[in-house]
Amino acid sequence: MGVVTKRSSMTFFSNPRDHYCHRVRIVLAEKGVTVDIVDVEGNDKPEDLAQLNPYNEVPTLVDRELSLYQANVIMEYLDERFPHPPLLPVYPVARAHSRQLIHRIERDWCGNVDALLAGTEKEPALAKRRKELRESLIAVAPVFIEKPFFMNEEFTLVDCAVAPILWRLPLLDLDLPAKQCKPMLEYAERMFSRDSFQASLSEAEREIRNAL
């Protein structure tokens, strides 16, 4: 869980409140990569971001002449560029399974998470999304009994996608039943206590839980 190894210098354009950017920051911290993080919020964007990313958005990673965007692409690049510790399984079947889990997280959870965090929909629609997300989280909670990480014996990119969402539950105004979700909540505390997770947090993200 060390996060102090100096390996490279690169620039990461990151929204300090965005859970997709948070995924990448966890990977960077897990790998111990030296990185310059440029905070980008709202419409206050650096002039060169549009040249680096045709969509003029974050997350965007710049490594020498290479510019990458889209969180999962960046995470996999970092895992290959800095192979230790590995954050995807070695074997193709297991790697495909991990990628599919991330896809399912995005299909089943992220649409509702994004809408709730944005808060631009009217309350009946938000309440419906909150109910759907809550029910989905409760349904998957027993899975966390089986292994120390999300359906794996080792920490993987899947955990990098799940942990930022669980960290934001207070922002989502989503209260999970302690008894039914005990394995998931215990998993969340394990993830939050990792050195890499703590190192990944922006000040804005720390405030989410400091207020509790």
C-alpha cells in the first residue's frame, strides 16, 4: 500500500469532485507515480486542455507527448506503464471479467450517481434514481462477504471504480441499511483506509466525510 515511490513526472487534469477523476487518482497513488495534478472545475478550464483533449474535458492525462482521456483508458494505460503493483489479473479470462465488472458498475450505478451528483433533474426523478441505486447496492452487498476486494483476492481497477462511489454516499443522500449492507460497508472502510485512497483524496473530497 506504499505511495511514495518516485517513478515519473506527468500531468493529470482532474476535477477534484468528480468520481471518474478520483478513480485515476487512486491508480496514480497506488502506483506511486509522481504527477502534477491540475484542478479543473466547471468552465474554468486551462487554455491548453482543448488542444490535449478534443472534448475539452477531464479526466485528461499527459505523459510526455501522449495525451489520454476517458478514465478507464487512462487507468489501463497506467497499469501497463507502471506494472507494479498490477491492478488487473494476469490471465485473459480474469482480466476480461474485471473489465466487464467495471462496465456493469457504469451501466448499473454510474448513470444514477452522475444524475444525483449533478442535481439538475426535478426531485421526483432524483428520488426514483436514489431508490434504484439504493436497491442495486443492497442487492450486491452480499458479494462482499466472499472476498476481501470486489470479487477478487487482490486490489484491482474494479475497486478503483467502486470506492469513489461509496465515498460519495453522503453526497447522494443515500443511507444504506447497516445490517443488510454490513459486508459492503466493511469493504468500504477497508478501501478508505488504504494509503493510496487517502493519498488520492482532494480537499473537496475530504470534506465529504469530515462533515460527518
